[in-house]
Amino acid sequence: MNYLLLALAIVSELIGTSLLKYTDGFTKMYPTVATLLAYVVSFYCLSIVVKALPVNVVYAIWSGVGIVLVTLISVFVFHNSINYPTILGTGLIVIGVILVNMFGSGH
């Protein structure tokens, strides 16, 4: 159940981040409300998951998967260009988050 809530937190965060482009600086009401609602759902789900799982594990999964998926969304939905340094940088961020959370001090 916790990993299902974590998946919901990731999907909600991806929706909120993707909708930011449509808020036009929070001047358009419906995209702004949808963005804020998505972030509320995401953080609510995270708040439940961290009661049962270590924060470092939850955050490593949430941020790592989020970074990769937001990059893919930006390429395939918003048609942003991507190059090898971007791919390498994204990979290094994911590796860094995993390493920090695996070998860093506990929370």
C-alpha cells in the first residue's frame, strides 16, 4: 500500500510540474488550481508514506523517478530538445540521489 501511495505521489508531482507551463505565472485560474491540487495530493501521499518507510528511501525513489519522468515528459510532450550532456546530467543526478540516500546518515 505504501508503494502505491508513493506512486500516486510521483504521478501527482509529475502532473503538477507539467501543468506549471500552462499556469502562465499563476495568472490562469484553472491550470493554477490544478497544479496546486496536484502538489497537495503529492505531498499528502508523501506524508503518509514517510510514516512507514524511511525518509531517505522515499525521497530517493520520489526524486529519482520524478527527474527521469519529467525529463521524458519535457521531451515527448513539450518537444524540448535533449542532448547527451542532458542525459548524462540526469543520470548523474539520479545516481547522486541514490548514493546520498543509501550511504548518507539516517534521517
